[in-house]
Amino acid sequence: MELKHYFRILRRNWIAISACVLIGILSSSAASLLVRPSYVSNTKLFVAMQNSGSITELQQGNVFTQARVQSYVKTVTTPTVLQPAIDTLGLELSPGTLAQSVMANSDANTVLINISVANESPVRAAALAQAIADSLVNAVDELEKPITGGTSPVRLSVVSPASVPAAPSSPNTRLNVGLGLLAGLAIGVGFAALRTVLDTRIRGELDLKRITESAILGGITFAADASKKPLLTQTPRQSPRAESFRQLRTNLQFAHVSHESKTLLVTSSIPGEGKSTTAANLAIALAESGQSVALVDADLRRPMVAEYLGLESGAGLTTALVGAADVNDLLQPWGEDALYVLTSGQIPPNPSELLGSEKMGRLIAELESTFDAVIIDAPPLLPVTDAAVLAQHVGGVVLVVGVQKVRTTDVEKSIAALNMVDAHLLGLILNRLPSKGPDAYAYGTYSYDTVGDAYPATNSIEDATVGSGRYARTFSSERVHAETREARRLSDATMRMRDEE
């Protein structure tokens, strides 16, 4: 995995990581506020020999003193030292309780003893430190006195008296907040990594590239109003969604250039990935480029093309397959371009048999002889076998991948199903992509006006029903090509008029 993949994981989960960091900071800050402040007072004592003599005697005395210092350090927290300090200050504490807040140590190769006392009151901390230091001086003097009498050979002196601390030693708010930030960041990054490993949903282009080498033909940008306005003609011309379909149209023309077949099958892995809207909008985009296009709704289980385009669905593909009517009588014109739609017709009890029949192959061949392009909306691959059966009659298959809808295992199974029937997979289309963020598609949009005007109202669903009865008007291949040439002529004339203006 490259470095950019790790950055993408962080960008995908930045909200969760930020929340963990914020929780860590707030938790450490709250803990710092709830904990009572503690003040520490320090004092320092010097250990020396009482007698003087030659250099040799002084060296021996220094070695002796250093050896005894560690014993004096241990003596600090004993009742012998602490009880007199308690009595001096008149405290109601036991030596064991006081010992928990007292710490004594000695620096290496020195005869200095450091005593630290922690207390909630700065004044009491200083008083306890000084009292313990004085008590240690007296305790050592008594412990080191010779049995035969006389003075102790060791003398302790306070070289750094205890003072009242100006600021608490704990809690250290800055340190706690810093630790809380680091802990929250570590938890957030760990959560992001775990979520990435466990979450097998397709989120973007990189997720597809990790599981397949098939070409990614394009990405369809998600629009908030796509459910209410699914068609390309209902969106502004320069919107990201419209630009996505134009880019897809161009990529498909290059991907399909080496194939004699004009038919393109559009399918998906599971329902709800947007294959029907993709097929309809792709047909509209191809028709806008001047081609004559036939859009066939071959989803004989949940047909949606007629509903999206506002056409009659009572007679259509199944009507032609059972021989009840000629396909030329069933094609319904839509919009101002040379786009004709063959709806699903009545839903049959045996869709797979109909779609895999020889009649279906002859119907596709007849449409190819008449139109420049044939777009077929097929059922999803995994729930039923209709799309796999139908894929054997077409020149190319396009698999629509719904972002956040489908998992990597589903896409792998779909590609394997197509390979089993020797279908030619032209590539994949990412649908419902975000327009911004780490999973936005690689190409963006370039336009002078991102809002722009919508397509002419004559392409709306309401106007699309004109001329679509139970049986649409008949036409011949010559008529389709004539209408196509006329549409191209009008388009060229419009462009010339714009150039002259």
C-alpha cells in the first residue's frame, strides 16, 4: 500500500479521528479539573563527619559517610523520624499515612539527602518538610551515638530549608492535555485502520483497483436531487453529474471502438446501484451526440426505464419476443434527438428463457442494423442469471458499481460470472460518487458556469410521453437515419449561428 492510500484512509475517517482527539482532550482536561491540586515542598540535608584529622582519615570518613547516607534515606519514612514531626505540628496522622506523601533520595556519589513532602496545602507541605528534616537530624544523632557515650561521629545539617511552593506540582494540566491528545489520536487512527480492514464496501476508485484490473470507464457524481430528477435532461448542462455522463460517453466510444457489435449491456451486482438511470442517461448522452440510439429495458423483473422516461410499458420487449407485435411498432420515440425506447412489456414468468432465446438474439441484430447504438438495461448479476445469459448476445458489458452500496466480494462474484459465460467486460462505472473529498473521481469538471441552464423543457418527463401510446408509431431504418441526419444538420446550423453571434 502506497503512502497516498494511508492519507486517503485518514481523510475518509477524519471525523472519527477528530472526535477521538476531542474526547481525549476533554477527558484529560476534566480529569485535571477534578483532581485536587497537590503542592510539593523540598528540603536538602548535608551529611558530614564530626571529627577532623589527616587527609587519610578524611577520605576514610567520606567513604563511611557515603555508605551511611543510603541508610539515612531509608530512615526518613520510619516512625522514628515521622512521629516526632507529627507531634511537633500537632497533626492527627499516623506515621504510615504520612509516609505515603514523603519521598527521600540521595544523589549518587554525594552526601546530600533530598526530602520531598506532598500535601494539598502549600503551607503544610513546607512545614512537614522542615519538621521531618529536623527530626531526621535528631534521629541520626541519637542512632549514631556511641554506646559508651559521647557525641555522634556524624552530623546532619539542613543546607536548603523548606519553602512554601508557589504553584501546585500536580495535576500538570498541559502534560495531561498533551497525553490526552496523543491517546485520542492513537485511538482514532487505530479505529480508522480497523474500520478500513473490516469495511469491504466500495468507496472509491482505489477500492476497485485493488480487486480488479478492469478499466474504470468513468464516475457518476452523486446529486442530492438525483432521486427526484434522475435524468440527464433534468440537470443543468454544466453540472458535475452532466459532465460525468459526457465523459463516460467519450470513454465508452474509445473502449468499444474495436467491436463490430453496436450493443452495450448495462448491469450491476445487486439492486439499487443505479444501473437503470445510468443506462437511460447514457442513451440520452449518445443521442445528443448525433447518434441514433435504441434503449431496451431488458430487466423483466423490476423494469424502471418506462417509469423514468414517462413511457407506456404495457407493450414492449416481451411483446416482441412472443411474436405479438413487430419491434418497429413497439419502439417509442423520446425527446428531440434520435432516441427510441423499447420498454419491458408485460413481466413474464420465465425471464431467463426469453432473454436467452434465439428470438432475443435476432431482435438485437435487427436493432443493430437500424440504430447506431443499442443500450440494454439488464437485471443485476448476483440475484438472477438474466444478465449473464443476455451477455452472450451483446458486444460489450458495462458493470455499474454503486459507491457505498456494494461490497468488494459482490463485485468479484459479478466479474467471475461474466467471465464464466465469456462475456466481454468493457469496464466499470462508479456511480453515486461524492463531488468532493478523498473518493471523488480523478477527473473533475471544467465549465464557465457550474449552474447553467437546464436542458430544454421539451425533454422533460411530461413532454417525453408525446407520441407514446400502447403501440408507438412505426418507422423504418431509412426514417431513423433521416431523422438522425436532420438532427445533426440542425445542430450544426445552431453552432454556426452561435459562432456568427
